[in-house]
Amino acid sequence: MSTKDNQKVYFGDKKVTKQNKKDGVESIFTKVSENYDLMNDLMSAGMHRFWKKSFIDAANIKKNENCLDLAAGTGDIAKLISKKVRGKTVYLCDQNNEMIEKAKERSLNEGFYQKCFFDVSSAEKLPYKKETFDHVFISFGFRNFSDKKGSLKEIKRVLKKGGKLHILEFSKSQGENFSKIYDFYSYNFIPTIGDLVTGDRKSYEYLVKSIRTHEDQEAMLSLFEDAGYLDCDYKNIFKGIVALHRGTK
């Protein structure tokens, strides 16, 4: 293992090697895949659906553009993208095979399979040629990447010149009183809901901790700029609980 690979990164609220984080995230998402969509609805009171629709609508996707849904999960973002394009131009990629299988199942059941390609791969080493995509989307997956800087550079490689990276991610809530309420809800209710619905409290404790140790809005902006993206900006959603980050190659 190289010195770079042995650098410590946050896995929840603990620092581990990049490989250990990758393995840990893989294990957690294999466990939660069966109830993933239900838990997203319960934890956000359904708000994640509105956030994701706004995320895709804001991208102004053209009908002939190639789009990558990275950390694709169960394919809800890809479904939204598929409504914006014609032809087979939507690529779904996730490092977890269970999630990709759920995405395939959804695409077949909900009628957008014919527009999609499916791949299992980490974000640090994508199976695509350079300058393939007009847009890359990451929805609530970036904080789980084991090498965020390396991933941003790899995404830039597969983007066309002028192509855009869009990341929707949990961020730092704004306002002292609101932040206290949000913290109380996160630390007390989310793990409890996870335990009641799935019997897996630890995975949802990881979820809360991963949000708190993830880069805030300004730190994310710096990551984009350091990776060489242009016209970088962000927009807070729901008092900063979620932020939409964008950059152009």
C-alpha cells in the first residue's frame, strides 16, 4: 500500500485508511440496500424527492447529452435524468453491486431500462474513456468516497470540455437554533428509525456521523477549485442541511 493510500480519512467519526473506509462503506450499503428507499423517505419526511428533482431540473440537461449518475444507489436520480434525454445516454455507476442490482430492478419496473447502462466501480477509477460525459451527478454519495480529491480528478477526466459536475450532499446547517434542533433529531431519531425498520442501528449511526465529519460548503468549494474545476459555486437548500455544488471542466 502506498503512503497516499495509507492516509487517514473519516469513516463516520473515526479516522481510518482509505481502503478500510471503502470496505466499511461497501459493507454498510450492502446491509441497507433492501430498505434504502423506504429509509430515505422516513428520515427526510419525503423531502429528498423534492431535493433530487430540483437537483436534476437545475442542470438544464439537453436531450442528446450523455449523463453519468455516480454513486447511483437504487437509480432514483437516473430515472429523473431519463425523462430529460432521448436514447441510451444514461450511465449508472456504483461501487456496490447490491445497489446496482436494485437500480436495474427499478429501471425495469418503472420503464427506463432501455435508456441505461450499468457499471460497478469505485469513483476513483471509472471504467469510461476520457471526455465521455456532458454531466456527472452525485446525489448523497460524495461524503462516502474514500478519496474525494482523487475522485474529483477522475470525474474531470471523463467529463467533456465544458461538461459539468453536480453534487447534492448533506452539508452544514445554518442558524444556531435550527442546528440544535437538527442535531437532536439526527442523533436521536435517525438511528432509532433505522433500528425499528431494519434492525440495524449502527449503519444509521454511521450515516449521522458521516454527515458531521463531511466537508462544509466552503471546504467543498475549495475541493472543486483545487481539482481544477471552473465556475464553481454552491446553493444551500433547506437551511444548509443540503447543498448543491457545481463546477465546470
